[in-house]
Amino acid sequence: MNSLWVFEDVNLFGLLCPHKFKAYKSGHDFDAYKKSDYIYFEEDAANKIYLIEKGKVKIGYYNEDGEEVVKAILRKGELFGEKAILGENIRDEFAQSLDNNTSICPVGVSTMHELMRDNQTFSFKIYKFIGFKFKKLERRLQLLLFKDARTRLVEFLDELCLEYGYNCDRTGDHVIRHPYTQKDIASLIGISRPTLNTLLNDLKENNIINFNRKEIRILKKIA
């Protein structure tokens, strides 16, 4: 499996959550959320970062027309709210639970700075991770602004192949085992669920892809 991420096969929750550290364990609790619960809103104070122990979390914002724009859908082991580390004081996005049993590990910014100050290698990895996330988000927003629906889907499949696919560097079948629902994918590329179904079925009918709930198989290069 290929990955663009510098922390390939590393669970950030296991690496960073304070309950792993004796100095912080006694005073640390987990936060539980149900589906559709908000972890934070736009304009909230940015004084923590968050790690996902289990469940899925949607990150997004509302544009000037009041429409929701989904920036990312994150899963177990991933980090969000990280701009607080860089000095953000007020949130410019919301975070919302997508599962009924989402468990979050909150980490205070001061605690995070202590961990980073005590380990330069660890600090470097965190900044590199943040840089990668910003680069990925910039690419996704460019897709939403400048590409048609079919191109958004095709380029998103390319991205999925790099992150979750097998044999993506070879000719022939590319198998993508991913964590997203069709609703997740539609939200991430800014199209409706019916439009996504139409596009996927069109690609399937033309023997370009085959898919089920958790797997997409790319049978030949998508033009």
C-alpha cells in the first residue's frame, strides 16, 4: 500500500494522547460524541487539539451563502484542530461527529507545546504533518473551485489510490479499500449523492471501475 503521508502506518492517537504519558494521565479524560454532535463551532476559542480514538469526524465551514463546505472527513488515529498549535485563537471551521460512538482525546495547546519542546524530532514531524494537511486541503479546494463534477471524482479516486490503494504504481487493476461512505465522498468533492451515483454507475457501465461499499477497483486508466 502506498501513502503520501510521512507518518505511514502511525496512529497519531497512540503517539500523542496524554493518557500515554505518566505526567498527564491522572488528569486526562476522553470526550464522547453522538452522531451530528459538534466538537467545536466556527468562532469558538482554539485552545485544544483533538485526536480520534474511534469514530469519524467531519471538518468544514459555511460559505457566504450559508452552504456547507466539507474540508475533510477524518477517522481513527487522526488529528484535527491543529492550527491552534500555530497560534490560531479563534476557530475558522467546525468539527462534527459522524458516528454515534465517537471518542475524542483532547490535548491542551500548552501540553502539546511542552511535548514538542521536549522532543525536537517529534516537533519536526508534527510541523511536517501540518504542512502535508494544508497542501492536501489546498488541492481539494482547487478541485471544488475549478473542476467539473466528473473531474473532481476522477482526481479524488487518484488521491484515494495513493492513500488507500494497492498496485497504484503499476498497470492493470488498482484496488482501493477506503473508509468513506458514498455520502462522505459526495461531500468531499462538493456534489450531491445522486450525482455521485450517476457518475460512478457511468464509469462502471463503461468497464472503467467496479465498486462496492468498501472497495473501488479501477480496471483501466480513467480519461
